[in-house]
Amino acid sequence: MKTNTAKLTRELWRFVKFGLFSVSAGLIETGLFYILGLIPSFGYWLCYLPALIASVVWNFTLNRRFTFKSDADIPAAMLKTFAYYVVFTPLSTILGNWLAEVRFAGIPAADDIVYFSTLAVNFVTEFLYQRFYVFRGKTDNRVKPSDDPGK
């Protein structure tokens, strides 16, 4: 019973850390999204796509090291994460653009509503994808430099 509680506590803490790092990535993404939005000729997707890419690199790097504490092969893990975004990015970009510029056109803050809804969907689905696919069986096994007998 104690073991299950410890596992649940560890997973809950992992989810919280993922959330905190995701907030930092979200701030980077949001800042870049709004900065690019200052360019008059940029539509929704020209603001969203570069902002998303910047946040993915940031989030992956921090979460691999600190949340999942994984020694998983970085290129392989990044390739798996890239595969997630091969599906998520076109869906979120096309659907987000349609929602912001067609479905909710003329509604104040339509871009904001669509954008923050997309962030929420991304947060939940990416955590599940990384936890149960990218880093499955490869969590909490990263050797700290001070623990490495070869150093």
C-alpha cells in the first residue's frame, strides 16, 4: 500500500513539474505569439507556428532532464516528440486558424480564446504522450554527474 502511495505521489509531483515547465514554455510561446502579432501582415498561423516551435524545444529540454529525469537517447526521444508535433501542429494550426479567422471572426479576443484553448489541449496531450510513450520505462534513471563513477 505504501508503495502505491509513493508511486502516486511521485507521478503527481511529476505532473506538477511538467505543468510548471509548461507554464514557462507557454510564457515563451505567448510572448513570441504576441510579438509576431505586431507585424501587420502576419495572420494567426504565422504567429503561432514559430512560437510553438520555440516552446517545444524549451519544454522538451527541461522536462527530459528535470521532470522525467531520463537518460533516454536524446535524438530518439526528440524524434518521438517531433512525431507528436507532426500530428498536433497541422491540426492545431489549421483548426486554430479556421476558428480564429472564420468561425469566430469578429468576436473580440477570438485569437486569444482559440490560442489559450490550444495551449490547454497541448499541455494535457503532450504530458500523456511523453510520460507513456517518449519516456516510458526511461524515467528517473538519469545519472547525475556527481553520481557518475567515471567522472
